[in-house]
Amino acid sequence: MSSGFWNTLKRGFHHRRIGGRRTGIEAFIWRGNQPGPTLLLNGATHGDEYEGPAVLLDMARSWRPKNLCGTVIAIPVLNENAFLAGRRETPADGKNLARVFPGKAHGSHTERIAYFFRTQILQHVDLYVDFHSAGSMYEIEPWVGYCTVNDPAITKTQRKMARCFDRFWCWGSPYLPGRTVSAAWEHRVPAIYTESRGGGSLEPGDLANLRRGIRRLLVAFQFLPGKVALKSHPITRESTTRNEGYLQLDHPSPCDGLIASLVKLGARVKRGQPIAEVQPLDGSSPRIVRAAKTGRAVFVRRQRSIRQGEAIATLVPG
Ligand SMILES: [Zn+2]
């Protein structure tokens, strides 16, 4: 049993606004008929990612289970300031909410969100899922991921959680500080994240795959009655290579300019193959960017303008 604020709430569905007036969040809480663990779901850690908010707002409006065990908490939009501006980072302070955990009680706007989310909610739950996407500037071949951590019990639980999202490929990558899932690991809360297609829009098929994953997770961890078959993903990668999974570092643009991507999402690319052409703004010749390794393009640039140093694509071996 957790020690979160929701323990004082009665059975049934609740809506609360939590946190400060400017930095606060809308939280939806389902309290089951039977005691049990607490599952936390959130979207819009980054403000330009819409799949998580769409699915969780839909749950808040329409999901009224009769036979729930334990507690489910959904926060469709964790970073309202960034979401309402349609920006990855928080306009109020320019910070990335997935880089500032554990947060600060009296810090900047983003640091305060991280702090109260972690101390009032995240550290008191038993399972956690953070729904991300490529955001408006990129597209992603949807995956479910987790930190590869040195704890067999947590690893086992995280793999089981990931297998519920069976329409995604699966990528375990190393701990990187500052993220929601790294804060979860620091509190020993098993956690996964999903990455949906993004591109600034919402694909009905991607939303259906997320809903299916949530439904399977609720059954697999006995929040709801029933059975699900959990198989390992056809494509699974578990890596401990430093910086693997840090997409914003991959294939940086050599200059500011207009980019033409030469690889499609999901395509296999050979090392040395041109993956993009960047036309500098000073009218000089386009700069060709080549694949640094052989792999599958799982993250590609969609926005056609690019700054020097911004990522062009991520290739995953295999
Ligand atoms: Zn994100």
C-alpha cells in the first residue's frame, strides 16, 4: 500500500488539481473496490507530444470500471505551460522537464513541476508509465522502453510492463539522469515509457495501440480481472552503451539550414550512406550527412528547418 495523498479518497473516480496555480496539474484518480497497488500514467512531459494526453483525457471522460483493484492515477498533461505553447521545453524557463529531475522545491517553473510531481505522486506509486512521442519536429517508429538497471526484480517487472505494449518494438537503454523514469528508478519504482509517432499529429492506429497496452497492463498486474498472453517483442534491444537512447545527440546537423532527409522511418541504412542534405542559409553548397553506423532508422527529422547541432536521425543496430 502506498502512502500517497489518494489513500484518503473514497472508492470511485476523482478529479483534483494538484500543485501551484501556474505549475499545477490536473490529476484523475480511480480508487478500486479492493485495496491494491497504485499505477501512475502521464502524458506531455514534453509539451509537443499529443498521444498520451489524447488517450488519458479519453480515459478521464469515459473509463468507469466496476471491478478495479488498487488505484490508477492519470495525468494527461504534466507540463501545461509547454503543452499550451506546443513546445518541447517549458516557455516559462526554457527547460526540458525530462532533464531536471529530481527537481527543486523553490527552483524555476520546470524544476518545481518535477519536484512536486516526484515528491507528492511518483515516489508513492508502485508502477509508472510515461507516454512520450517524437514531438512535432520528428517522427518515431513507436517503441516501449525502460532503463536497463542493475536490479533483477525491477528489471523483471519493467520487462513484463513493456510486454503489455505488444504493438511496439522494445528498447531498454541506459540510465540517463534527469528523466521521469530515472527519478522512478531512484525511488525503486518500476517504470517504462512509450514513444509514439509524433510529427505534431495523432494517428488513430497509434492511439489504439496505446489503449490496448494500457488495457493489457491493467489485466497483467491484476488491477482488472482477466488474463493476457505476454510474449517478448519480435524486436528487442537492451543496451548499456552510454548515451544510447539519448536521441538529441544523434547525427547532429553540421550547420543551420534547410534539411532534406534521405531516409524513411524504419528503413535499414548502411554506415556511410547519405542520410540527409542540409542547405546552408548563406547559399553555399549543401552539406551531406552520412550514417555513422549501420542500422534501422527509428527516429527521423520531420521539421524542414534545422539548427546546427540538432539531431537528424537515430539508427539502431539490427
Ligand atoms: Zn518526450
